[in-house]
Amino acid sequence: MGVSSYLEIYLTQFGWTMYDVFWEVLVDTGLAYLPFIGMFLRNIVLPIISQEAKDASAVSLRRIEIDTVKMFAVLVIAVQPYLTVSYNNLSYTKACDPGGNAVAGGNTGKTYDTTFTAATLGGNNALVPIWWYAVLAVTGGMNDAAILAIPCTHNIRLMSFSIENARVKDPQLRRQVQLFFKDCYRHAMAMFLDHNQPYPNNLPKEDLNWLGSQFFLNGTYQTARASATVPGFTYDPNRDLEYDPNVYIPVDGKPTCAQWWTGNGHANGIGLREALADQIDAGALTTFKQHVANTTGKPQEEVENIAIKTLISREETAFNGLRNLNSYNEASFANAASSAGATLGSFMEAMSFYPALYAMKAAAPIIQAVVLMLIYALMPFYFWFSSYQPSKIIFMSIIVFSVKFWTVLWAIANWLDNNLIEAIKPSWYQLSMQNNMLVEMIIDFVIGGLFVVMPLFWSGLLAWAGFRVGSGISDVTKKGFQGPQNAGTKGGDSGKKMISKGKL
């Protein structure tokens, strides 16, 4: 049987385990039989009140017979636990997974496996009524079929969120970046400005505004060197001329800025560029490079540079002086305007839905699994208070279907989100640059509404439909073939009234 998330595998069993517990309490205490007593009293008293005693007895007997059959049918089909469900036979298939394999409970590879064991779930399995076992199987199959039909796209928000929130955790690496800025980048920029060096037309102007500038790597970085020894770079007598090998040979050498950045001459071949790239989640960075390279035609190395630029831009306050990278070629007034714009941009970014949407996406399956667990667990009381009415089966079935169908709605919203971002913001991958904030807010509000409002609207709509269907079934059992006609008439009158009041 398929479910919609890893957590739902375990909470499904726990919900039905609590269902069994609550139903057993109702049966053991005798409360489960109170609706039958109420049915007998109601069917005896009401006919006597409305008819003569002689006619009332026949009516009472007929009503008691009909209601008894209906209530026992509900008990057997939808209330009494019978079929076994266990997290071992529940599985989850991740959408757009290259492997496409269904993962069963206990072998998901998540921490859920060690947290939700048979001991914590109250046993190895739970019992489920026949009707609800069928409902779960059908809805799970429908969800899987619908999600598989949605074209697969990369999760752009997840990629962006992972890269934008990467930070340099190694204090030694932070220190190296600061020294590289002081010894290499600042020196190279001063040489460029003071000597009026010609800038090639084949390089973008923004190439100068970051540490790994190709113009500097092919120019000043070739001769400029670190002012102090850098760990991992071996001593080179042809380069480190300040040391007399007959007197002292240092453990580490002072690489040129090009070597320092690329790792040429490093014991492990790791330069500053690669060390910074290693601070970003490897999976997110690989997906980011492949996706952007495929959609834009840019080399993967250039796309990786974009991710490193983003990492450095997010760490500007930690790297003393790096926040001034974009101000070398600007006038003082422009600098002030740029600073004000950056402040406003940071405020807008903090107010953006971007991280909020990521959090909503992460929380959505958890919320869905918890809601379903509560529905399963509390269902005995629902049928008990409703006196085991057949119409309530349809109503609750639609509720369960609607909540489980949230997964499909979220898959549609996720597909729309990724395609809207690439259609409206084709340069979304330039994460360190301020893009059109209005466009971002429009997309965020639309997708945020889809993730939050659409499932609630969907569930409310189907709940109303379930009520109408349940009422129709009740009318059929009570009034024969006149029931559907009366239900349709009432529905039409209700629609006319709503239209006349301006509600539709």
C-alpha cells in the first residue's frame, strides 16, 4: 500500500493502532451499543407522537428493522477492525526518483526507522476496517498515478535555498579568504586602476567584482604572491626567493595568487576556489551546475563560480573588507546609493517568502501525515456520535481522500513554481545579484497561496460535496426513489439563493 511521505508510513500505523484502542474501550465499556438504544427509543417514540398507537407499532417495527440493518452494516464494513496494516507493508515512492523504487517502512534510510519502531508504535501492526483499507489502497494508487504523470523538474527553490544558505564553517578558510583579499585582490585592483590596464572585450564587466576574476588570474595573480606562508603549498626555491635554502627551508611556501586560487602546487591540489566550493552542499551544487548548464548552455565551471560568488557575498560581513568589492569603480555618490540599495535589498530579502516557502514545502508532508493520523485515531468517536449512519461513511471517505490528495496538489504547485521561476526570472541562478523584487514577490505570493490555500479550499469543497452525497444516501434509505429528486431540488434552490445573494 502506497503513502505520500516517509513519516506517513509510521503515523498511518500509529493512527490505526489508536483507532483499535479507542474502539476497544468503547466496546468494553458498552458505550459502543448506546446508539442502538437511542435508535430503538427514537423509532418507538416518534411514530407514537405523530400517529395512532395501532399504526405507530407497525411503523416503529419497520423503522427498527431498517435502522438495525443499516447500523450493523456500517459496523461490519467500516467500524470493526479486521484487516492488518503494518509499517512493513506500507511503502513510499519518491516522485522523479531516478531509481523509482518503493521504499518500505523500516528501510527508508531515514532517522524515522530508528525512532518509530514496533515498541514506540505500540506493536508490529494494527487492524483496519475493510472499508478504510480499501479507501487507503485506492487513494494511494490514484495519488501515485497522478504524480507520475506530472513532468519532472528540478526543485529550483531547494537548490537556491541550499546554496544561498551555505556558509564558510572553517575558521582557517575564513582567514585565508581575508588574506587573499588583502594580498591578491586588493593589490590586483590597485594595479588595474593605477596603471590603466586595458580590459579585454571578451570578459564581462562584472568579472572584476569577485576574487576569482579571470582577468586577474591571467594577469596580476600570476606574479603577486601571498605575504605569509600558506598551509599545504610546498616551498619552491625558484619562487620563494626570500628564503636561503642553505640557512632555512620553510615547511610551507608562499604561492602566487593564481596558484593559491587554483591549487596548483598544493600538496592535495586543493586551492581556495575548491575549498570554498566544498562548503556548499555537494548534492545541491551538482544539481545546480547540471541544471543551469543544460538550460543556459554555460560551462559547469562558470556555473560553479556563480555558486562561489553567492557564498562569498553572503559572508561579506565575516570577511573584513570584502563588502567593498563592488565599489572600486564607483563614485562616492554611487557608493552611497549602492549601500542604500543593498540595505533595502537585504530588508526585502528578509521579508521575502523564499525561505518561508522552503519551510512550507518541508513542513507540508509532516502536517499531512499528522492530520491523517488524527483522522484515523478519532474515527471511532465520529461513527459513535453519528449513530453509525451510512451517509457518514461517504463523508469521511471524501475527507480522507481530500487530505491524501494534498500530495498531488503540492506536486502541481511545485511544478508550477519551478516553471514560473524559469519563465519569469530566467536569470534566477544569479543568486548574488539583486533581481526584480516585484517579480519575486508575485511568484512567492502565488505559490505560497497554492501551498496553503489550495489544499484547504480543496478539502472544504470535497467536505461540502461529501455532506451532499451523504445526505442523498440518507434520503434514499428513508424516502425511496423520491430521495434523489428532493435532494436535487434542494440543491438547485440553494444554488439560486446563493446566486441571488451574490455569493457565487
